[in-house]
Amino acid sequence: SVRSNAVNSQRVVAIANQKGGVGKTTTAVNLGASLAASGLRTLIIDLDPQGNASTGVGCHPGNRNHSSYDLMSGRFSLSESAAPTGIENLSLVSSTPDLSSADIDFSSRKDRINLLSNALRQGDSYDYVLIDCPPALGLLTVNALVAANSVLVPLQAEFYALEGLSQLLMTVRKVRQNANPTLRVEGVVMTMYDGRNNLSQQVEADARATLGELVYRSVIPRNVRISEAPSHGLPVTIYDPSSTGSRAYQAMTAEFLSRQKEMCA
Ligand code: ADP
Ligand code: MG
């Protein structure tokens, strides 16, 4: 059968890195909000049981009716699971704590790695679907990789970053071989970057030497406004549009879109 992604224009991007605290959720929320602000219909799927992306776009735990768990289980369709956020053009499939047992709950299903992919087949009402992955390479992240056209990797410039990245890239290769042959690596974005720190500079240089063009020219600096924004339930691009962090994510989004164009040309 033809994958839905091949027959419609919806692009599905998994935002993944098995390390926690590297900027996955922050990137999902701010790339999502910036795409939405440029008029693109955008959906964020919160696939992390911690639910930080849901909170980050203003969806509080009491308002999470149908979640990504329900979507994967097949109990609710994509249109039933997605809800508008307070942000124009931005919708959310929220996360609920039951996601933390998804590995076990779905383990006996034959289609367990295709659950999300099958659920997303149901329609192309979005230009971009961003999947915020949990900090592990388990069933949830594998589902995201199977469902995605590409994977975007936030990389925090610290000592073990590149070793973690090679594990992730190995998982990407396995998913390509077994389930999703057209999965691409969208790119690697350096996050929480501190230009005054020698280690940050060294890791960035190593990443660029090893991965070349895959590494985005845009770099996200460490910026306090970025870390404040989630407690207001807002992307930094809305919380403080002129902050350094907001500008960095806007530049990163522009680069993302120009790379999309190159890809299609
Ligand atoms: P992950 O989803 O990979 O676990 P998060 O996006 O949640 O990582 O980021 C981890 C923490 O770091 C959060 O508290 C977030 O607000 C903060 N953070 C992320 N990016 C930045 C940044 N560029 N500057 C300052 N704080 C950041
Ligand atoms: Mg996260």
C-alpha cells in the first residue's frame, strides 16, 4: 500500500533525541508556533508522557481529553484527537500519563510499530505535523520514526552529544530498512549553545566536520526567555517575540522552510 505521506502534501517531522533535556520539546513548540505564524496549518503531537509540549502550548492536564495514546490505540481518529490551541493555525494532540505504559500495553499488537503511522494516514488537514518524542529510543520514538517523512535532531553541545547521535542514527537506519524506506534526516540543530564556552565550540565544530550540511547554520543560544515561556503556556516566539531566543527560533524556522524547498526542487 502507498503511504499516505506519498499521496498528500502533509509533512511529518519527528523531533527526536534519546537524551532528555536537549531541547526537543522547546524546538517542537517554537518551530510549530513559527510555522503556524507563517500561515501553515501545523499540528504538534505530544508523544512524551511528561506532556511538556502540551503544557508549552497552553494545554493544561485537566483539558487533555483525547491524547496521543488514544490516537495510537485506534480508539479515536486524528480529527477526534487533535484540538486547537489558543494559537492560530496550531493544533495539538496532547499527552496523558498512560503513554508511559505504551511500550507494554501495545507490545502484543502485531502492528505496534505502525500505530501512529496508520493513525496519520487518515487525512491531510495539516501542512506540518511535528512529533515531540520522549527521551528514549523505545516504541514511542520508533512509532514516530515510522510515521515521519524526516527526523529533526536537537543536539546540545556537550561532551557525549555525538555518541548519543550515532545511536539515534543507527535506529533511523533500522527503521529505514524495516518499515519506512524514505525516512530522511531533516537536520541537526545545536541547542542551548553558549558561544563563550570552549566545549560548546568544540562540539559544534566536531558536529559540522562529521555531519556537514546536516547541521543547521542557525544555532539556538541559551536564553532565559526560552526557559520562562513554558510556565506561561506560550512559545517564546509569542511570549517575547523580540528576545534572542525567539529570533533564533524564527531564523531556524526560516532555514527549515528553505531546506524544505530545496528538498522538493
Ligand atoms: P527535551 O524535550 O529534550 O527534554 P526541553 O526542550 O524540555 O528538552 O528543554 C529542557 C529544559 O531546558 C527546559 O526547561 C527548557 O525550558 C530549557 N531550555 C531549552 N532550550 C533552552 C534554551 N535555548 N535556553 C534556555 N533554556 C532552554
Ligand atoms: Mg521533551
